[in-house]
Amino acid sequence: MRVSGQEDGKVTARAALILEIAHTLPGVRNRWLKLARRHHPLFEQAVEIFEDFLAEYSDFESPV
């Protein structure tokens, strides 16, 4: 079963975002820096989703 086929909407949204980032910038080297500079809306979406994820599973407080 693929992760993007999960019933949980949060898992599906995270998987779809990761795939979109990978398709947008297939090279791993400096991916997040390039994403922040060249594809800022996608970067902001990633930050928001992963902040929510970390907040759910830890005592994370965003420094942003």
C-alpha cells in the first residue's frame, strides 16, 4: 500500500507535499535552500505542515 493512499488525510497531505518537493527539485543537494529561494510558497507550505507534525508529536516550539 502506498502512503499517499492512506485514509488519514494528514498522512496523505504530507506524502503529497514530499512528492511535490521531490518532483520540483529532484536533486538532494541544497534542496531546502533552493526550495526557499526559488519556490517560496511551496517552502512555506512545507514549513507549516512540518511544524504541525512536530507539534503533534513533541514539545516543539517554532523558532520562526
